Amino acid sequence: MTAVSLGRRSSSLILILALSVSGVLAGCSSSSEDPSQEEPSPDGGNPPPDAGSPPPDAGSPPPDAGNPPPPPPSFTWGNGTDTGKLEGNVWTPGRDATGLVNAASWALVPKGRWIQVAGTPLTSLDAEVKAALPGFRDLGSGGIAAVINAYSGVAVDAPRARWWAFGGGHADSSNNGIYRFDMAKMRWSIEQLPDNPANWTNVVYGNTYSHYPPAAEYSKAHPDSDVYSDEFFDPSRPAASTGHPVARHTYNGLVYNPDLQEVALGVRRMWRYSLTTHTWKRHNPFNTPGATYDGATGYGGAAGWTFWDEVKHRYLFGPTENYNYSKWWSFDTDDQSWNWEVITPPAWQFAQMVRVGRKLVSFPAPEAKHDTFPPRLVTYDMDTGEWGFLYLKSDLEVSRCYYSDDFEGQIFAYVPPLNRYIAAFRYDRDGDGSFEYRTFEVDPVALTLREAPEYEAGAFDGWHGLVKNRFFYLATHDALVYVRKGEENLRVFRLP
């Protein structure tokens, strides 16, 4: 239940365009995402020395350069003989004495179809969390499953085949723990325990757990302070004043940084969790105090993206998904500077985005209302800052494309050995008004979009409407991975 040292994500050099990591879950672009309902907190993961008064603003923290921590161990298979079992489309892994999944067991998994991995729901950790925190009670309606079910994604370390979840928020979950899944063992574990609601006694929480009321009140009363409502800062309750981020929908805003060995997000403020010191650190975008923190001064919004640029040593933060036409912003870890980046093209609407090499590639859901038909890939060059459009040939009819204002269900992943993208979105192929999910393959060389039923996830309830970046490819397993819901097993699809 303690943290494991984590791996370095290698940026694959892939031919033309591409990306690698994607997105998550259940929807509600709630008014609680509005910056007026929140405020900031002191840097660092430890509680302030005197919870009765906030620590002074430390200004620009020192650069994050220096000697990087040693890389974590590489992914490896177990060498035991236990193959586990395959029953229908459900695989129970066989493990060696150290808990590693045996290579002989993975060989049992059939290729070319979706398979469930038994015993892999996030909810399997519920008893462990409650044992570590006696009396722990999630105030939300969805429990630990809502850590990812509530509009949240994951941060993937593809070379080591593991990822981290941090989410919840709104009425879904107050659980702000970090949870790690290791494909080497096919198990979830606790990276960091959540804050204990027992320490929030007499705090009147509303219908959202995305902000902490005492921190919000303090920020309003002290407009020049370094306190904001998306953290646990509480002058009246020292035990609650941990400086940790509150639960929130992370959308596609969670990323793994192999160079600094941390998990970071750009939802509202920038938060960074060190996988070596096991502490949180946060930064106010553009060094603005909580009382003046808004979209014009770097407010990270909610439904955005976060990427790590290992060449320029910066984090890139995308604007919200909600059809906003906005600039991106970045944070340079060498000189701790904030910068506005280029303006996002208007054809970005609720797209899904992946990274391959130095390109970010997006696929907006094709439809006429928001000018995303005919279908196209939207690319961003991380070196030049230039946007590009690649229009795709297809047999889609615009009248059969799903056109809801709030469609967040676009699914998109890049598969390097095929040099193809796998996508899924709602399309009324039969013309009966059902707008069911259909799965497609995108060829970035021929610039074609074709229906690809061979990748359909229909065996286990199909595609989930808010999967965010929880659908991706892992070279370690030569397989597609699909984290559908917190209460469900992992799905894998070995390439033929």
C-alpha cells in the first residue's frame, strides 16, 4: 500500500503523427468547476507549521533540475509455471512467488479479441483504504470507483506498463488518494492514502468535494494570500490542513513525468506528486493569488490536457474541452517561468488527444454543428508551436453524426506497430436514430477513416461514454488496454 518507485516514460519516435495516452469518464460539466468557488494553498505536501496562519508566499521555487532520481526497474515477467486459467473471455493470471504475472500465463491470453482480467477493479482497494484509515467514509455518492468514474483519466508510464489514478470530485467522491495499477502484477495498489474526512468535522460541505470550504473562505478573506480552495488548508483544524489537493475531475489532465519521477495535473492549479518523496507540491499559475485566480490569469479549468515536454523541460496545459477557444499555458521547470502558448484551433471540441514523438494529435468527434465535419486530425508540433489539419476520406454522412453539445465520449488511441489510430464515437450507421458507438481505424498516411469492427469492445458492455485517456496501447504487452470503470475488471486486447 506504499508507493513504488516509478518508471521513466520514453517518448517513442514514431513516423508521421501520433500520440500516446488518453482519457476518462462520467460526465457533468458542473458549475463547481468555476474558479469563483475555489482558492489556493501553500507549496509542499506537508502541513504548514502553524495551521492558524498561512506560510508566506515563497515566491519562485528553485529549479527542478539537478541530479534526477535513478530510473525505476524495467517491466519484467514472472518466470513461474502457473498459467492461471481462461474461462470464456475472462483470464485469471498465474503469478510467480513474488507476485509477478508469469510470461507463460500471458501466453494463455488469446489474440484478436477483448479479454477481462479477473480481480482488477479499482474497488478491490476499498477494504485496504478503510483498514488503513479506521472509520474512513467517502462523502460522495460513487465511492472509490468514482475516483475514475467521475470524469477522470490516468497518468501512464508505458515502458513500465503502469499508471496512476487521481480524481473524484463534485458529488461523486471526496477520495483524494492516488492509486497505481501495475500490469506486471495485474493489481491495483495505494500510492498515497486519501485525506481522512474525520478531520473535516463541522465543515459544511455542499454538493461538491472539488473545493474545501475553509480554504475558500480564507482565500476570500485574505485576497493576497497563497491559499486557494482546491487544497486542504484549514486554520481551525490543523489535522485537516495537509496541503494536499482536494478530489476533482481530472479529465485528461493527469500525466506521468519520467524525468522528475512525478505525476502532475493542470486542473485548476498545477499539482505535482513526487514518486520518490511521496509528497505533493503545487504552483499557482502565473503566480497569481487565489482571490484573483481566473481564466485570464492562468486558471487551469477542468476538462483540459497536460503533457510533459522532455526537450524543453516544461509542462503544457490545454484549455477546457467545453468548446472553449483559448490559449494553452506552460510551466518551465528549469527557470520556474509561466508562459502563454498558441491559441487552440476552434475545431478542438471535446476531442481526444494522444502524443507520439514531438506531435500531439487530436481527433474531434465528426459533426457539422461545431465545424468538425468532414473528419480530420488536428496536430500540434511541440517544437514549432504550429497547428495543422489533416482531412480524412471516409464514407460518413454528416446527417448521421452525433451532434450533442456535451458529447465527451470520443475515444482515440495510437497503435505504433500498425501506424494506425483506433477511434470510437457515436454514429447512426443504420439510420434508425440510435447513434450507437462505432469503432474506426485512422490511417495517417493514406488519410482514411474506415469502420473497424475487429476492435469493437462489445463483449463487455462496449465503449464507455466518458473513458477519457483510459484507453491506450502498451508495447510491453503488444496490446490495447481499456480501463472502463472503477468497479469493473481491466480489459486487454492482444494484437493479432
